[in-house]
Amino acid sequence: MNYAASLAVVAVLTFFFPLAVRIGLYYDVPRSLVSTTLGAVITFVAATLLIRWQVGHSRRMAEQLELGRAQVGADPQNPRAYFVGGEHLAALLLRLGRRREAAEMIERFGGLGGVRESEVVSLRQLLSQAERRQRRGG
């Protein structure tokens, strides 16, 4: 089921709710039963959409990570190989919660010639922010 079909199902359920309540009352089905059933269906649809989005998002992140690793593996001395879609590979690793790998990537990137110090400093700041969040949360 694609995005448009999922949205259509949600729209139909939204407009079907008042009709379902009337039909249920006509056949002596309590309003609470109809409301509960439709609420459960809508919750199921919303959960399905959320899960599909999360799986798709994590799949795209993994693909970007693999692409970045392949770029770095192919040309480890090129500072531009450490960027995927305009985002540094270490920043991507930090978003995935892989602080140790990100720290190693920042050190390797910082050791290259032709790298701007401001890029390295901003990456180290991202790493320290992630470490502070980890210490506060855990």
C-alpha cells in the first residue's frame, strides 16, 4: 500500500465515522461500540503509517551510510568523500547514535590535508553535544 492509498483509507474512515454511528444507532448498536471500533481502526492505520515511515527513514539512513563508507573506502584522502548529500558522514553516524564511529571518522577527517578547521570544530561540537545528551539520559 503506497502513501496515496494509505491517505485515501484514512480519509474514507474519517468521513465514514458519522455514517457508521447513524447506521449503528439504526440497528441498536451502542454509539460507544461504533466509536471504539472506528477508533481502533484509525489507531491501527496511524500506527501502520508511522511504522512504515520509520522503516523507510532508517533504510534511507543506512543506504546513505553505506554510500559514504564506499566513498571513503574508494578515496580516503579526499575530504569531499566524507560528505554524502551535503552531510558529513560523522554527523550521520551521530544521528544514528554511533558516537564511537563518529569520533573515529572526525579524527580521520581532521588528519586530512585541505580540510577547513571550522568543519572539524563543528563536527567535534556535534560529538560533544551527543556525549552530553548521553550522560544526561543515561
